Amino acid sequence: MSDSPKKKYDFVIVGSGIGGLISSVILALEGFSVLVLEKNHQIGGNLQVFSRDKKIFDTGVHYLGSLDDGENLNQIFKYVGIFDQLKMKRLDEDCYDLIHFPDGQIYKHGQGYNQFKKGLYSSFPDEVNAIDLFCSKIQEYCNYFPLYNLEHYDASKKNYIDDSDLLTASAWDFVTSITDNKRLQSVLVGNGPLYAGDQKRTPLFVLALIMNSYLKGSYRMVDGSSQIAIALMKRLRELGGELLRHQEVISAEQMDGEIVSVKTTAGDEFFGKNFISNAHPVQTVKMFGEDRFRPAYRKRLDTLKNTVSSFMLYLSFHEDSFPFYNHNIYAYSKENAWDTVDYDKSEWPEALYITTPPTKGDNKYADCMSVMAYMDFSEVEQWKDTFNTVAASQEREAEYQEFKTEKENRVIAQLESIFPDIRKSIKSQYSSTPLTYRDYIGTDDGSMYGIEKDVNSIMFSKINARTKIPNVFQTGQNIVFHGILGASIGSLVTCFNFINDKELITKIKNA
């Protein structure tokens, strides 16, 4: 608890995900008093990790992009003062993502546009023009999003705010327009699980912003991504800010049309001039009072679709038994990589994301492996009334454990098609389902990336940082875009309500 429970903070931030933490440090750097409230024991939202067999597993963030010198996330981390504290390992230059198909054929995504093109030219020598068009369109689209292009930030140039048509172009329509080669189509969008890429719904700008960021410096965090959250928390405290755990906000008190305090399950009350929610907008409305938001806004939130959730398999290996791969693997059991979000349950898993996390050692061998497969919340809905976290432990029934074991075995069987002897290396296995993400992250259906950006109704899914309540704001992955970079930029958008945007951008660029 705070030593001064009646203290009135300039900002009370609900949630310690990357958006909340970045916002807290930026505001503290400007001299504001800041308090962050986190419901869980571990901070960081999707940056959380866990340990088994003395091995560290990431839960949500397995690699980051835009971290090469001068790139957006690199500059943001430098500005908030944590970049030099992070232990990172750059993925292979010629292949940061490997795309694997059921016929055994593999294709490499290299870092940087030149390396990316070079790798695909060799695999598709007759498709040079299509590959060039793909790369030029990605770069063109990124120029329309000023905050994703801080090096050349100029809000006066043509951008998506002035031309909403830029948001309504379909990624799949574009990819299929530049080539008839179905294999190349799937290879170009082969790392789609980074954003739940889907041929019916994913906008071109989503593909462009995500793809560009990973081409501009892909890294894994050595011994887990939680170090980002820990570094931000330490930085916040250095600047005089506070962060309290086990403080789940459940209600808010209002006076003269503004929120004056929030109350938590711990029985505490915290007072503030401004409040920022890093939670999903649906949860934000519940916390601050449904009657304080317009019925039309609440109805819109209730009808918005979230992105799909996931099943995660975590494998611990016997010592020196399985090679370390300094690249990610996206493995498909069907030809069309973007026909796997709405999967056939009898054919599950149709797509796997595979990664071997780095450690401080020489990384000749992998300590462990994390494997992600899409999973819809409907598969675990029968257990939706159960809840289980470290802070509030509740064992789920044996039928749930049987469900997990069956899914684990399906994933391992799929892995054997790529690594025939992998079972010999497995020391132990663990798994998580959409329920796990729901319990720890706070979306009702365990969504990986929050509100879905649907090209068919893109303006409908737009979430503003400002709310109807004058002193309540939102931040995080639903404001602009998901992912570490997207949520960090979302925090900038939120902070622009209190800090001059040009001045803040200049500070970040010069960090």
C-alpha cells in the first residue's frame, strides 16, 4: 500500500502492460506524479514470463521488431531510458522467420528489404517483379503512418487520418493482385500469426506496419521479455513514480462529471486528477461505470470482434539434446497460410509458430521451445466460470487437464513432421489455453491482439484515447495497433493529450 493513501496523483494508470508502463515513464519524465495499479503479482501484461525446470518461458512476447539503431522502438526505449539495460539477441540476418509448408519446402524472410528480396528471389526467380511490388507497397504504406516513421515524422504529409481509404485496402486482395503464384502468396504473408492474418478481414496497413517493423531489426530477449517491464518499473520509480501490485480496480467515484478516485479489490482507494486505462475498452467501461459512457459506445464495444486467442505448448528439453534455432519457424499443414484463423477443429493445428528462446549461454543447444497455435475461446468455454492465477489460484477439473493433454499431443505430432526425433529431447511439457490469457491479461475471450482490425468495417473498430469522461483516457494496443511497437505508439498518442506532440517526437528522435 501507498504510505499516503489520500495522496492525489496527477495520473493514476490502471494496468502495467507495455502501454501503461511507457505512458507512466513519459509522464513522469515531464514532472507529473504517477501511480500504476496492477491486478496481478507479475507486471507487464503480455511481457509476463514463467519458469519451469529452471527455464524461462515468455507468455506473449517472443520477439520484437524495429530495434535496429535509429528505428522506432529502439528510439522509444532509449528515450524512456531502458535500452542499454536490455539483453537482446538479434535473429539471423538471412532468416529471422522461416516459412515451412507440408511438402517440406522452406522459405526464408531475411532482415532488411535487400536481404528479404534476395532470399525470395532465389526461391521465386520468375517473381522478381511481384516481390519488388510487395516491398515497395509496404514502405509506401508505412509513410502514411507518421508515428511509425519517426525518423521522417511530418504530420503535414499525406496520412491515414486525412485519407481513410488507406485503411480499407485488403492485404489479401493486394497480395493476390501482384502474383498468381499461390505458394509465393502464402510465403509473403507467412508470418501472419504475428497479427492473426486472415484473407477475409486483414487490412493492408496491418500487414505493412507489422512486416516493416520486423524487417527493421528482429530481436529476441535473452532470458525473457519481462526484463522490459522490470526496467520500465525501475525507471518509473527513479523518476518518483509508484507501482502497486495486487490492486485490481473494480469501481470509480465521480464528482462534477469527473472521476476523483478508483477503488480496488484490496479495499484501497486511490485519488487522481487524470486516469489512464491500459485495459481492454470493454473492461475500462466496466471499471469506470457503464452508466458514464454513451449507450451507443457501449453497444459498439459489445459488437466488436476480438482477434483469435491461442494455445501455447512449452517444451523443456534434456540438456544438449535439441539444436538452438536463431530464427522463428511458421509451419503450415495446408497450402493457404491465411486460411488458418477460422480453422477446422478436426484438422487442428493448421498453423504453428515455433521458437527456441535464447539464454546467456553459447546457444548451440536449446533449453526449451515455445509453440503457438490459434485457438478459439469456444473450445474452452465450458470452463469459462473458473479462474486461475498465481494471485488467485483455483484448480480446474480433470476434464480440462485431459483437454490440454490431448491438444499438447496433437501439437507434438505436428512438430514431429518437422523434427522427427523431437520426442527424445522432451524432458517435460506444459501448456496454456485462451483461459490462461483471459485470466492474466484481462480480455473476456483471451484475445491475443485485442480488437480485430477488420477491413470490412475498419472505422467501426477505431478506439479513441479520449473517453466521454473528461479526465479518463485509454492507452495500449487497442488505440492504434497491437504488439510492443503498436502499444508503445499508442502510449504516445495518449500522452499527446498532455504533452505537445512535436516536442515529444523531437525528444524521442534525439534520444
